[in-house]
Amino acid sequence: MQALAGKRVIQFGRSARETRMTEAVVDDILIVLPPLLQTLEALSYVARYLNPPDFDQVMTEIGDPDQVLHTARSHLTAWPADFAHIRIAFDTAAEAALASFAGLRAVQRGEGDLIDVYRALRQLPRALEALFPLAATLPPLSEFFLEPTFEQDDTLRQLLAASSAGKDTVFHDHNEIGNRGGFSLYVPEYYTADRAWPLVMALHGGSGNGRDFLWSWLRAARSLGAILVTPTAMGPTWALMGDDADTPNLVRILDLVRSRVAIDPARMLLTGMSDGGTFCYVSGLEHSSPFTHLAPIAATFHPLMAQIADRDRLRGLPIQIVHGQLDWMFPVEVARHTRDALAKSGADVVYREIDDLSHCYPREVNVELLRWLTS
């Protein structure tokens, strides 16, 4: 992440009048954007390294970016009406970030538990959703929504700058928070229909939703160029037992997306976290599954799944398993047994065990998963 360097006039491309920012607006952006992005990165750090015994240590490591943000906001001035949409986005993101930190600080003081930590971290995707539409016009935000190794990729930056102005790239279909069975979609700003694109369908964890989970994957999809779909389960979580209403819904969503954008049928990844990862096995091992690659993360698995799965489907099927040694919900031994059972059944298994990962989403694996998908 890079802060804004020096005062400058920033040209906005969304307005037909191509309004130029006033000096006061530029000054305010220079004041608030760096601490805002630092606060969001700190929350991402907590989400990645959230291991219950280490919570206090992680909170100590991130310091007090929320206090810096709070102070910066107190210095903001009134903005001209032409820039109200930017101010609203900044205010929405800042309020969500500060609310998240307030919840985390309360748990630090002994006023909550792990559930309250997860509840507080739900504010992070709200902040990211508010800011992302500004990535097309604020270069520091565009870089923020790239994977770190791509932030200084001049070719990608030029491609984004040339193609993103005025273009909507995130769509939600019946996927408001609280809705079930809808989906969110990201199409890269530089998408063209003259070639087939890899697709990632990423499934949220139990009690989650696809609208929030989109932000776990957007940076990687934007950096490498992939269509990203994040559905929401039909029920409180994915259909891990009993009647399966989710697989037909995933097929419906996939068919709808494929009717709108060019998808490479040989590069379609089904991945997911926790219950979403487990459902990758449940749905992805079916004979009729359209997905070419599976990547369950922090998931559980019963050996019986491998025994009853279609042998033709399993034979040579690329599966990448990602699991943390510190996982307190699904012990790592489960993942090791899964690796052995699937490999014995003929699958082409890649196994990755992360020594500092608890039951969290390791966003750093996304780039490698996409490269694996497209190799």
C-alpha cells in the first residue's frame, strides 16, 4: 500500500464535465486516505492471523491506526457538491473501519468473545465495497485493490487506467445482506469478449454471504484477470447434509454468468472457505460438475466421500487443498487424511499446509491458485 505522494490535481473521469478537484478536496484526501487504508490493512491483518490464543498479541502488533484515522477525520473541511460521492464513500468506509476497531477493542477489554470479533470484522467488507468504485479515479485506491506484487506493474496500471473510467465492474444479483441464493460478480475493468477468461466461483464460510466474500478474492482476480463469482448459500450454510438445493443454484448462476461473459470451459475453479470448502467436495466431486479445478480451504472431509465419488470424475481431477496447522475448528490431521484419500482415488492433489494459519482465510494463496488454474 502506498500513501498519496505530494499534492496534485487529480482528474476525474466519471463526470461528463471532467471536473477538476479543488485544492481543499486534494488536501483532505491527503489527510484521510493514508490512515484509512492503513486501518483497513490492519483489519485485514487481524482477519488473517486471528487465532484465539493470539488475539491480544495480534492487536498489539497492529498498533493504533484507528486513532490516527479518527484524528485525520476531525480535520476534514466541507467539500463542494460535485465531490459528494467521494466524501460519502470515504465517510462510509471510515465509519465502518472505526466501528470494526471499536468492536475489537471491546473484546480486548474483556467485553466480548470470539463471536464478537467475527462480528466486528464484518465491517471490513462494507468499507471495501464503499471505496472500490473510486479506484477508477484515485490511483492510490487502484493500487490498494491490487495484490502487493502487482502494485507497481506498469502494464497493468496502464491497462486499468485506460479501461476503467465510468465502467461498473461489480454486480450484485439478489445478494443484499440477509438474502439467500443470490450472487455477486466481478468482471475485470479490462475485460474484452474476444477471448475466454478463467472463472473463480468462491464459496463463503458458514453463516457468511457471497457479497462480503467477494472482497477476499477481488484483488487477485483484478491483478491476474479472472471472472469472479461469489454466491450465497440457499440456507444458513451450504447443503452439507440432506437435500442439496445449492448445487442446482450454482449451476444456474454459472449458466447466467456464462451467457453474459466469455468463460474458458477448461479453467473453472470452485473454491471455498470452511463450510464453503467442504461443499466444494460435496458438489465438485459429482460426476456432472462443470468445474475443472477444486480448491477447498480450511475444510473438513469424510473419507467416505472419496469412496462414493464417481471414479471417472476423480481420475486426474486437479484439487488443491489449503489448510492451517493452527486450525482449531477442523484439525490439520483431517486435511492430511483427505490428501491421502483423494490421491489414492486418483485425483491430482496439491497439498499446502500453512504453519501460521488458524481457521482463517489466507488471501495470500489466491494468486498461486489462479496461476495453478491457468497453468
